[in-house]
Amino acid sequence: MEARATAKYIRVSPIKVKRVASLVRGKDLAEAMNVLKLTGNKPARIISDVLKSAAANAENNHNMDVSNLYVDQIITNQGPTLKRFRAGSMGRASIILKRSSHISVVLKEKEA
């Protein structure tokens, strides 16, 4: 059994999200939540929320024990990019790319 949760169109660069996701991949749920709490940046707060959602899905939809869950997969993909312009030198326009990302979490239960 596995429990999933996704967050889409998050306004954080996927590179920043992947750095934080690699910290918790493969860890127990409680340990992953502690690591994210101590990390303290925006992607850590978002991944923490997605982990809580996946844990709630596991408990309510699949009748899994929350204390035996671990993070099996965290997948971070690039979402759509907002393109904005800013005044550049000599009357030109320079582009600003505002990137977004999609985060998917899969939790599995440890076998006894």
C-alpha cells in the first residue's frame, strides 16, 4: 500500500525544491518532519505540508499506521514559467523568469 499527495503550481524554483527534497527522501516520516522543521526555508514548509497531507491520506483512506510510514519517493518537476519584463540598459527589456514547480510525495508502510 502507498499513500500519495501532490502540490501543483508552487511558486518556488524547482532547483530549490530538489535540494530540500533530497534531504528527506528515504527517511521515516517523523524524522523527515524534524529535518524539514529545522531547515526553515520556503520549500521545506511546502514539502512539510505535502507530507502531512500524504500522512492524512494514508491514515484516513488506506487505514495505514502513521508511525510505520517512510518517504518512498519525492518527485519535483518544473511547472509553468511566468515570463515578465523589466527595463534594461539602453532602452531594452530584460526578461525575468518566475519559475514554479510540482511536488509529489509517496509514502509507504514499513513491513514488520
